[in-house]
Amino acid sequence: MKADLADLNAFLAVAQARGFRDAARVAGSSASTLSEAVRRLEARLGVRLLHRTTRSVVPTEAGTRLLERLAPALGEVEAALDVVNLFRDRPAGALRLNVPVSAARLVMPAILPGFLAAYPDIQVEIVAEDGFVDMVASGCDAGIRYDERLEQDMIAVPIGPRIQRFATAASPTYLDAHGRPGHPRDLLHHACLRGRFTSGALTSPWEFERSGEIVRIEPQGPLIASVAGAADLLVDIAVAGGGIVSLFEDWLRPALDRSALEAVLPEWWQSFSGPFLYYSGRRLVPPPLRAFLDFIHS
């Protein structure tokens, strides 16, 4: 029995996302369009593929069996189309990258302008979020993460600076009024500006290191802001004298360089390894991603 390829892709997206709205966001479509496509496929097959409730969408037994065979089959179709793209004079198509907000701010600006100029036929989409997602299931070709959050079955290659540091800073006005900490534990007596990840977890404890000694503290303060969308607000409040902020050194560097912020405990700033670009090696690497890999290694 023949089925429309678009309808099969719609079912795959909804089944993997376990919802029409999330699938629509990943597929760049609308929930109503996907819903109609799945209904059309079910009518053609004569069997229900999805259990739908107001809270969830779950494949039926028939849907689960179809999903198991369909996902790798459509992957092979996509790989076959990628092969055709190799015959073009230069790579073309879409490249979708899932990256943390910090990488979108600190890593990608140094890479993307040159890459877009070198490959004008490639359209890059950056999905910036701090939640840990399944890169493949979300419809992305590759992602950027730090080594402690990499999936073991992925291929990872270095991208961006290889060593980074967390930095703490405050405005000179704040430090003149409240004193300059001499040890990380002194921060317990200061107004600390904290962040919260998309998952809901706070960006704490704050961790410091010097000469092999590691000190972790649970800071307190008047402001908590989402690091996914309001990290710049934390910096602005610190510049205005609202307290001590802890972020990537590169994020604070502009304010430090213009003396709007003053380094706090720089001898205790902790270093960590830089980010990695990771992708699945289970199928042929799409030409846009291959071009990006070649570019960051050139």
C-alpha cells in the first residue's frame, strides 16, 4: 500500500516528539498540518497509529511497529539525497545546530560569518537552549556541548576555545561599599547574582580552585535570572552595583576591559575544557555538516 512520504515524515516527527506542538516546532510546520497528515495516513492504512489525549500523544502498538521500521528507512532516504548533493559544485542545503546559549554568544560569532561567506548555498539554523536534548530526535544535524554532557555514542570534535574559565566580578562601586573578598567563602556575606538553567536548577554551587584546592559555596543574593535568556541582565545589574556575578570569563570580558566591572578573586577562577561539536556517525554525514566540519578544522 502506497503512502505519501510527507505524511510518513509527519507521523515520524509526532511519534518521536510525543506531541503535535513539539513536532511542529522541530519540523517548522504547524500542529494542525501535522495532525491532518497523520489522520490522512491512518485513513489510508486503516489503522490507528497514535493514542491522542489532551496531555500526551503515544504510538499505538501498530504505530510503534511502524516507527521501528520507518525511522531507519527515512534516514536512508535522507542519506541517499545527501549523496546526490555531493555532485554539486559546492555544498548546499540546511544545517541545523543545537547549541547552548553560551556557545551561541561566545563561540558561534567567531565562526559563522566566515562559514556563511564561504558557503552561500548553505542555510544555517541555530537552536540555542540550555536544556539537554536528544540532538537527533530534535531534528538537528549536530550540537555543541561540553565534555561532561556529551553522549557516548556520538562523534565529538573540538570547536572554539580549548580552555575557558568561570569568572566572578562586581562593579568598583559595589566593592568600595561592601569590601573586596579575599577568599571564596567571603562571598557568603555578599549579594550574589545567580542564574537558573532551563531545567530549573540554579547555577550553583559556585566552584573555585587554587593550587589544587577546590572550594564550593552556595551563594545567596537578591536576583535570580534565566541563563538561557537573561544572562546579560545579570551583567547589567552587576555593572549597576547590584552585586557579584559569576559567568564565563569571555561573557564578562567586555565589561572588565572597560572597567565597568572589576575582577573578584581572579586567582581562584576555575578553568575547564572548551566545547565540542558532536554528531551521529551512524549514517553518511550530510554535505552541509561535512563542509562545517572542514571549515572549523581549516
